[in-house]
Amino acid sequence: MGLIAPGGDAPEEAALEAASPNWVTTRLDALVNWGRTSSLWPMPFGTACCAIEFMASAASRYDLSRFGMERMSFSPRQADVLICAGRLPFKLAPVIRRIWDQMPQPKWSISMGACASSGGIFDTYAMVQGIDTIIPVDVYVPGCPPRPEGLVYGIMLLQKKIRGESLTDSTLRVEHLVGPEGLYLPAEKIDEVSEPFGNSVHQTRSA
Amino acid sequence: MTATAPAGTAADTVASLRAAFGAAVLRHATPCGDDVVWVENARAHEILAWLKDTPGQDFDYLTDVTAVDYRDPELPLEVVYQLRSLARKVDLRVKIPLDKAQPLAVASVFDLWKGADWLEREVFDLFGVSFTGHPDLRRILMWDTYVEGYPLRKDFPLRGHFSRAEQTRQALAANPEAHYSLEELSIAEAFGDLPEAMRERLLHGERGELR
């Protein structure tokens, strides 16, 4: 069934079969990815000023509907892409995590704006320093807040990413979430493997 | 103060306060045109009640309750009450200095102004001032299980006492649903306070028995 002609030595052929998807799955990939790309239903998680830009993106001038986002899904169970628009305080961390857990696969997430991506200017006791410490993120949109064009570009990047997905790659849907005890690393360990980052040269990943 | 309003400026109020309470009124100043009066903690509740209930004073509206922690550790922490008389259109700021070496406690004014409920909870949450006599004194902005301290104190580090990793771990261990239960919203409790007609409607439905 594969594109490789039979007759070579068997283990090599099997390895090639496993590595490269054959014609049928490739076309099916294209169909499925086209479907997924063109009907992304966003779950808006708007906490701050980025949400205003997000609303502008959804309104008629920028019109997210052009990208198949006709319907804002305010129920996580009918959503495909979580868009975190705004800064996330620690009090909301378990909430966004619960929403992410409630979304069915396949699902993606966009971190919109500086605060959602890195904590932004809020380098304080109450703020999560990047939602990627809570949920996996596919696309980061920079800006404070990003203009609707920025968000639209981020969505188009996500669509490009989805078009490149393959049904045969089962690792795509595997999640390694940070649990209360799961992937927890002590502060010293984090500093050991990371560079200084953030607004100040004195700031480390852990502190 | 316009000529048509009832007599008495905030400065007059402070003069009456001095006459009534003497040494319990510590200081009076007028920075930027706002009258501020410092009063003794022991008699503060009495003074605030006097300001609210004395005819001619009528400070019937509690605009805000907050606190100030100064960087100088010698200076006391001040609890601030911003009062307004809606009828007289007069504002007065009352400050209670608290010695930081002693436990920070003032008497709650919830019995005078019901609006003090959440304002005092906020001051308790962020400064750690306990309000004796408050009916429901618990954190309001930070979560119930927050153990790092009181964030608006000057000795509180900007990024908190714990590492980011530990803060994230603790945040994820919290149960978000615990904050949004029906019990929290106390719908069942409020039911008794509804008008009779509305209770009827809720119980039986507008078009008769629904149960």
C-alpha cells in the first residue's frame, strides 16, 4: 500500500513505512487538517486589556469569522483553541487549568500579549509569570496589548501549524501538564538549568 | 462650602470633636485642602459613631477604608476612614495611628456603616489589621489558603516570600470551585430577606405551582 515498491529487505521497508506516512493517510491528513484549520472555535479567556483588542478582532472590522471562528465558544467542551487574553493572577491559575482540562482533544492555545506570555510588567507576588507554567501554549502573540492584526497573524500561524500536523503522529496529543506534584521542580533546580530572564538581570526563572 | 448648605465646615467639625473628646483627638491638618484628623485608637469607634449620629455632623457615607504603611519603621501604620456627609457636602478623613510593635487591631465600624464589610476585609487581607467585631473577617482578594503574609506591608517583598515554582505549585493545588459554591453566594440565606411577592414567585412560579 505504501509508495515504496516492495522487494527491498523487510526491516528497512518497515522502518520507512513507519517513518513516512503513506499516500492515503497523507490525503486524509490534508482533509482533516483543512477541517480543523477552518473551524477553530475559540474559548476566550479574557482577563484584561488584551480582551478589548480580542473583542475588536472578533468585531466586524477585523472579523475573525473569516478564519472559521464564527462562534465564540463560552463552553470549554465545545472549544478548540483557548485564547488567554490578559494577565493571569495565581488565583486564576487553577481556573484556566480546569478550563484547559475540560476542553476535548484536539485543542490548541494562544497566549495573547506580554502578560500572558511572560508576566509582562506585573513581576509581582500575585501574577503568574507566563501561562506556559500552567498550560501548554502553541502560539505566543507579543504586544501590550497586541493589535487585532497581531492576534490575527497569531491565529494564522496556529492554522499553519495545524496544517502541518499528521494523524500518524500520536505524540501530538500527548500532554505533559504541570501538576501540583507532577512536574514540580524545586527552585534551585530551575535556576540551575535556566538563564536569567525577564525585566531585570537579577531575575531568575524561579524567583 | 456654599452659603446655602447647612452650616459647618470640616474644620468646624474638628473643633466640635476637640470639645467633645479632648485629648483623644491627636492632630488636625489640611493637606491639599482636605481635612485630616488623627484620633486615638481606644476611642476611635466612639468618635466615628459620634461623627455619624450627632445631628449637625451627619457623616452618613463611608467612602473608603484603607491603611498606610510608611517605609520608616518608626512611623505608625495608619488606618484611614474617608467620611462624607451627603447632606452637608463635607468630607473628613479620620486616621488611626497604630503602633507596629503592638498587635494591629481596631474596632470594626460595620455596626455604623454596613458598607464597611468588604472595605475592612480588604484592609485585613492586604495589611493584616484585624477589625474586632467584624462579622466575617477573612481574606477577600487573596485566596483563603494564602500564607505568604500581607502584600501591601512595606516589609513584604514585591515578588512574595516564596519562589515562583512554589507559588505555582500552591496555586494549582487550590480548588477553584470551593470559592464559587452556592453556599458562598448564600442564595439560600438571602431568600428570607426577599419581598413576599418575589418569594411567592420563586417558590411557586408566576403561573402557579411548578414543583
